Amino acid sequence: MRTLKWTTTGLTLVFLVAPLLVIAIVSVNENRYMDFPPQGLSFEWYWALWTDLGWRSAILTSLTVASLGALVAVAIATPLAYVLRAYRIRLSPLLYALGILPFMLPPVISALGAQVFWNAADHAGRIENVIIAHGIFFSTLPLITISLAMETMDPALPEAAQTLGANPRTTFRTITLPLLVPSMITGYAAAFVLSLNEYIIAFLVAGFSVQTLPIKIFNGIRYGFTPTIASVAVVFIVIAATVFSLFAVFGNLLRFLGADPAILERNDA
Amino acid sequence: MSDRKPTHGTYAVLAVPVTMLVVFFLVPFGIMVASSFYHRVEGGFYTPAFELNSWRRLFTEVFIERAVFSIGISLLAGAVCIAVAFPFTFFLTRMKRRPHVALLVVVMSALSLSEVIVGFTWSVLLGRAAGISNILVWLGVMDEARAYQPGFVAVLLGLCYIAFPYCVLTLYPSLSRLDREVTEAAQTMGASPWRTFWTVVVPISRPIIVAGFLLVFVFTLGSYLISAILGRPEHWTLSVFISDQASFNANVPFAAAMAIFLTVLSLAVVGVVTVVESRTRRLT
């Protein structure tokens, strides 16, 4: 069993990390073409990410879409999660399902729907279409994090505020909303990261006029390799690993993932 | 706290997100359903009509082959993912703090990678220029570098790579909450760890194994870039086929008909997962 434990863990780790290592090596290769073992060390492909106008504009487009799209997602999710959890609404399960549905279905469904919608509205190929489409598709993530926060919130807190004379609006603004902020940030971050990575919706909605980073990378792969693609990949990987490491060190990553809170004390004992 | 009576103000607040979801999700979906009956005009346009041409194409051999391949490779990816992720997650939940957190960070980092980057890294790794075979040649194990992509195995590996982190995260909460006394009891009564794993841990976890398997199935069914980058046209999944028809072939009505087929298929699987999960909740 011990052997099995270490082989399974080891092989899985190799499977997860190997492509990342290869890409890191390729990205610092001095040669314009891929080869192995690499010829010389160079960081010029990283520099090209910023100096090359095409790459820079793709990065900025992606950041715009992701930051605004995640904002739309949180703006949709917050009132929905709050009202459905705080009030007795008859259609509650149905409305919650409506918020979950876009994300449950394969993204190509949302993508094609948005494409025919904006064609019918005679407003095709704009960046705001991508922002709205991402906002709708990823609103499920903040909806889940905020709903969970509403469920675990101590009902005595808003009740106490009301007993002390606060009206519902003041209670929401001074008690409930501040308690929801962490879950709103988590939901925003999740929507932001996934929007940054999303390809098919962005492509079908406005792919020929709005070039996000994944679209630019995919076109790059199709029309020939440049080491710049590898350096973009490395930048993404480093950002992701840093964010989650910080989360593990300063936040409670295990709790967030749904672990039994006492799990580590028991394992360490 | 869901006991308060809604007021007019409550409905006004609720109206904003619901309107957004209806206008930008349900209405587009409705237009998509309608456009599957539209008439296709050569050259990329379509005019409102009521035709069954696009629907009839769903019953042609080409499409059925595509659908069967898509469903088959997604089922296979689900099986492979569960077979690896279940023992991996089980061991993970029994590790001490440092390796435990470190492995979770690796899993989460892999999760946050874009499909396009996963596709790209595997195409390099399985390619002829700077991949596994080059390392083997360099080490003297192989004589000549080979390309392992595009191909079926490459697509399967890529799909497993993008789905694996999601699979681990589905299994993680319930495996970490699995009562240790149960496994300890089995071992006190003389069962080997191996036997305990097979006769106690796996049967207890059957519902979550089914849920994880179906999750990977739906997730990979919707994947686009992996099969587009790592496969030949015969390895394309339905998503690639749909968006290819909608963009390059400019046949929106046919794309819409296929998208509705994919929706029904996914909803059916999601329905099964919901039933399985609610049954688990009743048991615990």
C-alpha cells in the first residue's frame, strides 16, 4: 500500500508538472525554433510580450474583458444570492437553477446563443458582447460562493440590527453586505481567472474583431510556433501558482476546497 | 434565515439579475432553437423559415459517427480520470500538512491553466521538436525523434489533464470527511490496508465516484481546444464540430441543431448527477 501510495502520487505529479517544465525550458531557448536540448539562454521572448504590439493589445483586451466580465458576474450573482437566501420566494429553486444553468452546459451552447443573439440585434463583433457573455456564463461562480456565505451567516446578526432599530436597507448595508464581501471577492477572482482563459465564447461572439489572449495564442499555434507563446504560458502558470500559494499560506485553501477542518491536525498527529 | 416575507422592493432587487439572465441567456437560447429551423443560404447567411433540413442532418452517418466518438472519448476520459484521481485524492487526504498543501497548490495551478495552454504544452511534449522523444534520444534510449500528436492518445491525455483537477476537487471534500474510525476498525479486525481500500473505502464512496465520473464526462464533452489542437479532424469533439459549422462553414442552422442535441445530452447527465447526489445526502 505504501508503494502504491508513492507511485500513484509521484506519477500523477509528473503528469501534472511535466508539460509545465518542458514549456518553461522552451520559453528561454535562444533559438527562434523549438529544439531540444535548448541552444543558449534568452529572456527576449518574455520581453517581446510587452514590446510586440499584437501581444500587448491581446493582453490588454483579455484583462479588460476579464475584469469587467467578472464585475458583471458579481453584479448578477449578489442580488440573486441575497434575495433567494434571505426571503421566502416561491420560485426560488427555479431561479437558482437559472443562475447555475449557463455554466452547467458546455460553453459552446452559450457561445452559439450569444452569437445568434447579437447577429439578430445587428450588433455583432463588439467587445461589450464578450464582456456580457462572460458575465452571464461565469455568474454561477459568485452565485455559489455568495449563496454559501449566506447559508453559513449567523442569522442573529441581522436580527440584532433590526431589533436595535435599523431598517432592512440599513441592515443590509451595514451588516449583511460587509459579511458577504469575502465571498464576493472569491467569486470575482474565480470568474476573472476563468474568463482570462476562456476561448470558445470569446471566439464565436467576436473572435474576428476582438482578439483576446487565448484567441491570439490559438492563432499563433495554428500559423506556426513562436517561443513567445511558451513565455505567455509560463507567465500564466507562475501567476496561478503564486495566487494559490498565497491563498494556501494566508487564506484557508483547505477549508475553501471543502476539507474537514480537523483533517491536518489528525494527519500530523 | 429564509423566512422573511418578500416585499415589492425585494422583487425589484430580484428583477435586475433575473432580467439579465433571461435577456442574455434564455432569449439567445430561444433564438438558437428557432434558428435551427431557419433556411441556410449559401455564403454564410440564414433566413427565417421552418425547415427540418438541419435536424435531418443529425441522422446522417457523419454526425452520428461524430456524436458517438465524442461521447465515447468523454466516457473514456471520465473512467481514466476517476481511476487515477480516486486513489490520488485518498492518499492526499491522509498526508501531513506540507505535502498536502503543496500538492493542492499544484492541482489548483493545473486547474487554472487555460485549455489553449494545456493543448499547447502537450503538443510540444508529444511533438518531434522538443518533447519526450527528444529527451529519450538525448538520453540514448531512442534512435530518432517521433511525433505522438496529432492522435487519439494525445487527445485523451489532454482531456484527462484538463479534467483531472476538477475530478480531484469533487472527490476531495467527501474523502477528507471519510470517518477514520471506519478504516481503522477494518484494520483492527485484521484487514490489510489494500483490502480495506477495496472493501471499505471504495464501496462507501460509490456515489461520489459516480458523480465525479459524470462531471468529467460533461466537462470533456464541452471541451473545444484540446481536440482542435491535439487531434486530427476525425478526433474532433462535438464542440469543435459545432463552432466550426458556426464560424468557418457558416452554417448556423446546422450548428444550432447540434448544439440543442448537446444541451439535451448534458442536461440528462446533470440530471443523473443531481439524483445521485440527493440520494447520497439522504443517506448521510
